[in-house]
Amino acid sequence: MRRLVAAPALLATLALAALLTAGCGKEGSPPVKGPQAEKLPVYQVDTGFRLPGSPTWRAAERRRHLVVGVKEDQPYLGEKDPATGGYSGFDIEIARMMSASLGFAPKTIAFRTIASANRETALQNGQIDYYVGTYTINDLRKKQVGFAGPYYIAGQSLLVRTDEKDIHGPQDLAGKRVCSAAGSTPLQRIQREYPKAIAVAYDTYSICVDNLISLQVDAVTTDDTILMGYAAKAPDVLKVVGKPFSKEPYGIGVPRGDTALRLALDDALAAHEKNGDWKKAYDATLGLSGVPAPPPPAIDRYPAS
Ligand code: GLU
């Protein structure tokens, strides 16, 4: 694999922005959609909530707000508005629901953008209280962090340019340059199961997308949720191909030893799924990229080890 160190992120963002702007003015192209703020649920803050058994919660209580790790460049999931600095998307709504259940008003959350490769360290060194950002639960990661959930199940897929004729699935990747994020499960799967593909790793998927548009790579691979968001924002230029070829159950990452927090978040997820918040949040965010809300997956309250 070739590990390319962060390309000039600003250039990448500008190129994508220019492309998106060019795309939306064209006749017949759909307007760029964003989360529908007026349809987002308001989460009831559990003001009497206490979790003295959780060191993470106690620290948050002392500082009077939560610090939550997220993504900032994944449409409909975790997006930061460069003008206002505000975050939006399905993962952001999950983070807000959890905050309300832990007794903190969602508007007080301090969001921190953390790339895929840095999630475990951020949780281990106390930089964030929990993490919500397309974070696949797996046994290897469970040795380093804890996971509440899952709250959604995605699947690995491929994003190509609309004029691409040869790539229909991972079996067509031999000799092709395929970009993914460092530290992600899709990158690992491509390296392990499709060794003839030329894997290229950057810190974020938006840099990969920029490289796809500028013909530096032939495909971007990660979860279908993320790729459909990019395709929905630039349908003239990008398309998702083939069927998902993995299962990526999304969890809320917590510090590994903090079982009290993990189980409290499991309870909170169950409550917000039951009262309709989860579905409303999905419909107003990720649902906009084209897939109707599935039933939420069963929560896995695994024992402490
Ligand atoms: N869900 C995958 C993972 O956790 C890919 C998306 C991401 O990098 O956040 O590695």
C-alpha cells in the first residue's frame, strides 16, 4: 500500500466545492440537499440524570458539558458548516440524543473532529467523552475501546466517476487505484481480500473523493452510507456501484473501562429508538441520501471483560 500523507486539504476542499457549485447550477441536476433543520427532533434533557459510576460522566459534569468526537466531511452523517462552524447529520443527532439522556443540553456539546485513524487514541487519552462517526464495532477495536450500540448497520461499497465502465464491484479492482481512509475497516478489507488492488490511504474520505474527481484514483471505498452522501451531492460526477460487500455495525465509542457509560448509552439508544427520535433523526438526515429508514438493529449489551 502506498500511504500518502495528507494532501493539501484546503486545495482538495476547494476543488470539490467548485465542482459541487458547478454541478448544482446546471439544468436538471437536483438541488444540493442538506439536513432539514425544521424537521429535526428536539430531545428531552433528563435533568435529574446521574451516573456517578462513570469517570467520564463525572468529569463532564464538573466541566458542565460533553466533548464528543465526530467527522466533519461526511454528508448527511457528520458535516461541519464552514460558515457557521455548526455540525449536522445522523451521527451528530445520535450524539445529541445521547447528550440529552446523560443530562446535558445538546447545544452545549463541544464537537471535535477526529479522523478514523485517531479515534482509539482520542478515547484512550481522554480527549473526548464519546465518539459518534461511522465507527464500526469489531473485536479488535473492542480491545482498545468500548462500544454502545449498534445504532445502524452499513456495508462497504465503491464510489466511481459516472463515466467509469470497468468497475462494478470489488472483483474489478485488480490494478486499479482505490482510495480509503487510514485506520478504517474498508481499507483493511481491500488490502486483505483484494491484494491486486492498489490501495491508497489518506486521512479522510473527502480527500479521496477529490482525488477521484481529479483522476488520481479510480475508486473510493468505504461504507455505502458515506459514499451515497458524496454521490447525492454530485450526481453528475459520482456514482456508487455494486452491492455492499461487508457489514459495518456502527457503535458509539467510549473509553474502554467505562462500562457504566457504555450501558447508559445502550439504554439511551433503546429509549430514543422506542420514542421515535431515532427514525425522525434518520429521516431528516441520512434518509435524504435516498435510503428509507431500516428498523434499528438490536443493541448488543456485552458484558465487561
Ligand atoms: N465504518 C468504517 C470504519 O469504522 C469506515 C468508516 C470510517 O472510517 O469512519 O472504519
